[in-house]
Amino acid sequence: MFLFVPQSSNNSQSFSGFPPRQSYMSTLSDILTHHAPVLERIQICGSHSFSDPFAETSRLLSRLVKTHRERLRRISVYRILIDLEVIKHICMNCPALEELFVMVEPDKLVNLCLPLDSLSPMTLLQNILADHVHHARSLKNIHINYSPGDQFQFNDAPVLSLEKAVEFVKRCDNPSITQFGCNSRVWLVSIFSPS
């Protein structure tokens, strides 16, 4: 199932014939939790990149996980930031999840109450995500996009080096992962393993 999330400058106004975003997401949530008994794949796409995690998207994903957790195999969220706790909830509660595509923002980590020590926000984010992905034991493909305008994205160059991608996958400690992507780069995990 593919969902389109319209963007409006004001959550209380409609945009291009769509109802207000909050109402739109709430209605979608009701439909998908009550009238889609065998939902296995969901793809949500924002019309523009959202600069903050959208609370309604988080609620929608939480309700979908609660209702369809045993069947969900693919969750793809494009151009909408996803809160790390929602990613953790998905990974811990969807035993059949095989594909996960999310957008996150490393800069937001400086607001977390975590000791940064000598870790950069990018490294801290990768460690947190890897720890969450560890719980999704059926996960084969994971793709992480960093939000546009992020200081870590330079033109179309990949955000992670091969070395950092290998570190991420190893930290996941999840033998089911076969493919890992970050922004414009995708790696087959088998290249990380010694022959």
C-alpha cells in the first residue's frame, strides 16, 4: 500500500484539495487498522521533506505495528523524519519485517539526554540505529536516508564510507541483513564478510 502525505505550511489548512495533514493521517490510520486485515507492506511518502518527525506519522506507524505486527514485511517512509523510538518500536515488534527504509536526522541527537563523550552525532546515531535494528531478526534490507540540508550530506556523495557501513552492519549483529543502504549508496552485506 502506498500513502502520500501532503505538506502544508499550516497543519490546520488543507493543501491541494487534501484535508489538513493531521486529519488526513488520522483517517488513514483508522482505515488501515480497521479495514486492511492483511497489510504486509506500507510505503509512506511526503510531498516534501519534513524538518521534524511528524507526530501523526509516528502514531500511524505505532497503530499499524500494533494491528499488523505479525504480517508487516516492509515499512518504507520517504521524506518524513522518523523518531528513533518509533524505529525501535518497529524493530522490536515486527517479527516478519524484512525491509525497512527510514529518514533520520543526526543533528537532532544533540538534544537527547545521552552522554556524547567523544562520539559525533553521526556516530551516535549509527550506534543507536544499529542497536534498534539488532531486534529485527528477519530484516534483510535496511536503508537509511539523512534529511536534506543535513550537514553530513555533501552533494550526492554517500554519507557513509565503506568502513562506516561495515561498522554499522557489524554493530547490528543481525545475520539476516543482506543489504544496507545510506542515502545514495547501497552495499551487499556479503562483501563485508570474509570469504
